[in-house]
Amino acid sequence: MKKIIIINGPNLNLLGQREDDIYGNDSLSDIKALCEKKGNEKSIKITFIQSNNEGEIINSLHTVEKNFDGLIINPAAFTHSSIAILDALRAINKPKIEIHLSNIYSREEYRKKSITSEGVHGLICGFGGNSYLLGIEAIAKLIYK
Ligand code: DQA
């Protein structure tokens, strides 16, 4: 069994209540349950966390190299601002994928730049909660190559 961590950034704890026209009706715990099911199918154990705090996200990224076979991150609004998260991602030599529920390239100008995606292997966005499941499919291919 391989192990990955899925890290969720600020305000994603409000999924299902927050701008549902953009982010859909599923709560983060609904998405977590779908990810665990997909992980089981792929023989991947999933640790799923959320934090509104940039430092906590960076501390979680520092655990990846030692404890996990790969990582999926939705940095939420930190995507567009955090060089510190980018630096932490760059320090990880494991498969790593950024995901977003919404298509950040079809939204406001300030969302069109992902600073953090410069530190990952690839980016999946625009498929709602399915972006997470596509992320697991993609990371499974990188981990079990
Ligand atoms: C998001 C997109 C970000 O621009 C936004 O700040 C979020 C969610 C997404 O999953 O679509 O909080 O990361």
C-alpha cells in the first residue's frame, strides 16, 4: 500500500456552503470520503488535511519527503500568493500534483497566475470535486510507474 497526503488550503473547510455556484454542493468531508474510496481502488492510503494557516501547510509539506509516496495539494487562495509554499513544494522529491475545483484560468485575472504550480509535476483544475479524483488517478500513475 502506498501513502499520499492531500493538503487543502484556506476556506476549503467551507465547501458546500461557500459560493456553491463555483465550488459545488459537496462538503470537504464528502470529497474526503470519495478520495478514500478512490484511494482504496488504487491501493493508496490517503491522509486528508485542511488548514487555514500558511505555516501549518508548510509544516505538513515538510513531512512529505519522509512519510509519504506523493502529495496532492489544493493551496486555495495561497496558490496566487505564496512563494513560501512554492519553496516547500520545490524541496519535495516525490510525485506532486496541484488541483483546483474551479478552472482558475477562466476566472478573475488575479486567479490566472498559479505561483505554487511551478513546484509540482502537473495541475488539474476545473472539474469540481472530480479534480481530486483525477488527481489521485494521475498520482497513481506517477507512483506506480
Ligand atoms: C480554488 C481556487 C482559488 O482561486 C480559490 O482561492 C479557492 C479555491 C479552487 O479549488 O478552485 O479557494 O483553489
